[in-house]
Amino acid sequence: SDFSSVPIDDYKTAYDAVSFLIAVGHRKIAAFFDFCDDHSISELRYGGYCAALRDHGIEPDPALVVQTGSFEMEDAYRGMEKLLQSGTPFTAAFVDSDMMAVAAVKALRNNGKKVPDDCSVIAIDGLKLTEYMSPTLTTMIQPCEEIGREGVRILVRMISDPSYYRHLRPEAILREGHSVKTL
């Protein structure tokens, strides 16, 4: 009751992204997070990833989970290279953020892999720049305008009523790009 918030439901958004990959035939799905136990967004998204796999009869494989140590593109790039060098087979990658996905796609390409033919990629954010990637990134869009609008409404109300608080969870929206292939 001491604060308000207007974030997406990170657990559900990850669950929906991974479920989308499963629905189009993927069963070996790698995942990239800064940390899986950060008590924050990545931990929630990791939980959604694991739950989606389990709910579809797939046991999560620790060999397919890459903890990059940060959200930095360089670390995501190195994480994808490390996974590729491990030889662990996968047909798709769920990536914690669009910027990390940009780096993961580059690492795939630089290692002779085609997106989506050799590996499908999906992420969360909905950054405008990913519409101009080749291929266009499939991503779960955070409705930033709605988040901002609702945040301002809450703030204005709190100015007149300091005891007011509210927690909203706007729905992320799937934007199908061309980075996911149906198997």
C-alpha cells in the first residue's frame, strides 16, 4: 500500500512468448536472461519460461538456459556464441529483451546460422528498431503509451490523495515478425 505500479506481467508475458514458440512446433527452446534469480524481471520471466515448457509437457533443460550476467548486447552475443559452441541442439530462443535479441541474432548469423531457418527468435519489449531488423523481430510489445498514461493518472490522483495507490498490469501484445519459423 506504499507505492503504485504499472508494469506488464513479466511471468505471463514470458509464458505467452514461449507458448507461442511451442504452438508453432518448437520443443528445444533456449532462453537468455541476465540472471535467473535476480528477484526481479528476469526471475519472473525465467519462471514463465519454465512454466510454459512444463505445461506443454517439456522438461526445462538447464543446458539451454543462458545467464548472461547483464542485459548488455555484448553479453547476449557472447552467451549465444557459448551456447552454439556447446553443441546443445535448439530450434528457438526466447530472449529476455529486444536489445539482447538483436545481439543474439547477430551471433547466430556470424556463426553461420540463419534466422528463422536454423533458429527462431522471440523477445520481450517491442522496441521500434526491431521492426527494421532483418528479419523483423517477433516480440511481445510492452504497451508503453498505456503504461505512461496510467502512471500519470495514478500520480495525479496521489497528489490530491497521498493514501491512494493502484497496481495495474497492462497486457503485452504479440507482434509477429519474421524471426519465428513454424516447424
